[in-house]
Amino acid sequence: MITFVGAGPGDPELITVKGMKALQNAEVVLYTGSLVPKELLEWCREDTLIANSADMAYEDIFSFIKKHHHKNFIRLHTGDSSLFSTTAKQIEFLESEGIEYRSIPGVTASFGAAAAVNIEYTIPGVSQTLIISRVEGKTPNPESLKQLLSNKNSSFAFYLSISLIKKLKESALELGYCKTTPCWVVERATWADEKVYKGTILDIEEHVSHIKGVALIMFGEFLHQKATVASHLYTQKYKKEGSKTSKAL
């Protein structure tokens, strides 16, 4: 059995209890190099075979999995394995080989970053939609950046795009976004050396041009955290109606 485990965004305490228990019982762990905190590997037994996939090509990963798949095998991915993890390619291989697998979710970077700056992505009257994507660079994106940004009442979280923040700025301004639209960057969200940069779409580039590693870009009016309509759930009218319904039942 191969178990895909989401390691969380960086803080080793943000792995799930289920993920931690999986590591404690693992016979083999294949983890994604510098993206996974080494502290997480301390949950493993002394006799656990631990390998780093940082320098492996797909063929190497597949060969390693095939060699050890009969053991309690953990594939440890950063964040949550459903986002930007290449899990689908690995599952395609597992299915072609008839190897069983399962997944244990983890905390993704966009949620770790939100916690780091204490914000909500869904603000009544401002945004009820979160778009998680990446700015197209060497890796193609079937959705153009302008198409994504045309959803002006959405909250944006861009992964793997810090080197392309100038393209984000130029596209947003071309589409008529206000120059003061908030744009924040969380570098290495939830790690011990986490850094937060707050600016606007016009000036954020100058604050983060030095970043070469992992960072998440948050963009949109939702960052003001100011609702323009009251939450229906907490209005007095809703409370009274709910009370009447409960009594009727």
C-alpha cells in the first residue's frame, strides 16, 4: 500500500494526526526534499528507510516505488497532495502496476498563509470565491492570467509565481484594477523564518524582488477584510426565524 501524506505548508506541527500516525508506522518514506521539514521525519522509526526525491526523475521515483511497494510506504508531499504535487502522474503509474494506494490530506500553503496574516478569503459582499492558480511561466496554464483576473470579485492565491509578479501587476493594471488593490506576499508560510510583505499591486514588486524561494501571492479587495453587506447567518432576523422554526419542529 502506498499512502500519499500531505506534510502541511512548513510548520511541522501542521501535519494531521492521521498523517503523523502514518509516519510512525512507516517502513519506507519518500519525501520531497527541502520542501518538507526534516522534523517530520523524526516521527519515523529508527529502522524506517527514508529517501529524498529531490534529485529523482519520474523513472527513478517509479522504480523506487515498485521496489518497495509491498511495504508500508509513505509518499510525503508538501502541503496537500491535491495541489501542485504531481500526485496524478504517480497514481497513473500505480494503477498501471495494480498497486494499491490511498491519500491523507494536509494543510495547503494558501491556508497557512491566510493564518499567518489572520485573514478570511470569503468576505460578504466582496468575494465568495477563492481562485487558486499560478501565473503562467515555463509551466503552461490552460487558463490565461487575464481570464483568471477577469473574475474581479474573487480572492486570488497564486502559487509558484513570485518570479512572475511583474506579469501579474501588468496584467491587473491593464484590466483596470485599481493601483491600490492590495497584494500581499507570504514567504515560506508557517516556517520558522516566515516573512510577510504587504503592499499594493503597484508597489509590491519592489518589496519582494529579492525572494528566490517559496512564496504565496495573495491578491484582491478581500484583503481589506471589510464586508459590504451583513452576514445573513448572524442577523437578528435570521436568528428569530431560526428560533421560530426550531419551536415549530
